[in-house]
Amino acid sequence: MSQMAGLFGDSAIAAVSIVARVTNTINSTMVGFAQGYQPVCGYCYGAKKYERVQEAFWFCLKLSTAVLLCVSIVMFIFAEDILNFFGNMDAWTMGIGKLALRLNSLTFTTLSWSILSNSTLQTMGKTKPATFLAATKQGLYFIPAVLILPRILDIMGLQMTQMISDALTFLTAIPLQKKVLRELNEK
């Protein structure tokens, strides 16, 4: 992402790097939460308590979505203050970073479904869909987006890249997780 940001100057590199740190912190926190869900999912699945797997999934989804919604609102409203935490920036850098952080905050809640779905797939031994889903966010969707969007939409394309990747990952995770939930209902 920094290479593409380089097309727009040092300010763009600084802004997207800071936004990436903030969003990666949120993403990593959600991954940690999902790792706490995995033993419950695995134990219940192994014990053939499929209803409990579903209960655990829905509980974790509701909780993490609510928390991420609050985080999204805070990030959207206080984007400038959050970016200033990393040091004073000139107006151009702040403008790039503020919009990028606000755009990213629009899809934070989708992380709940995507990451918990991936954890469920992994825990249930569904390695092919789990691997595919894991590869979408920073690979299959992000790389083409960061290579294409800035060329089409200029700096706005760069600012939208992670948001687009997260949204596409969410859309990919929906049918994968719904299939798992249907299978659990049938058992």
C-alpha cells in the first residue's frame, strides 16, 4: 500500500501508514476475540452439541458487532483526534488520513462476521473454505484493489482500498458461514 501511496507523495504514505496501524489494531483485537471463541466452538462441535456451536457463534457475533459499531462511531467522529495521537500533521496529510480512517470505519462491523466465520470454518476442519476466506481480505481483494482503484479514482481510490477489501470479504463470508449454519441445523 505504501508503494501506491508513494504515487501521491510522502503525505499520502504517512497518512495511510497511520490509518493502517489503527485499523490493524482493531482487526488484531477482533482476531484475538475470535481465538477465544474457537475453543468453545471446537469443544461443542466435537461433543456434537451443534446447537451450542450456533449459540456461541451468534453470541460472539452480537457482542463483537456491538463493540465494533461503537468503535466505528468513535473512529468516524474523532478521526482527527485519533490521527493527532501519532503526531501533528500538515493539513494535506490530515485530510488524507481523516477520510481514509472514516471510510475504514464504515466497514469495521463487517469484521465480526468475516473473522468469526473464518474461525468457525477452521475449528470445524473445513480447511479449504477457511483458507480461501483468510486469503480474501489482504490478498485476493486487497492487492487488486490497491493496484486498480488509485489508478481509477486517484487518491480516493487509495483511501477506499481497505474498506472495499473488507466489504468484499464480508460478502464472501456470508454464504460460507450460512452453509455451515445450515449444516449444523441439519445435524
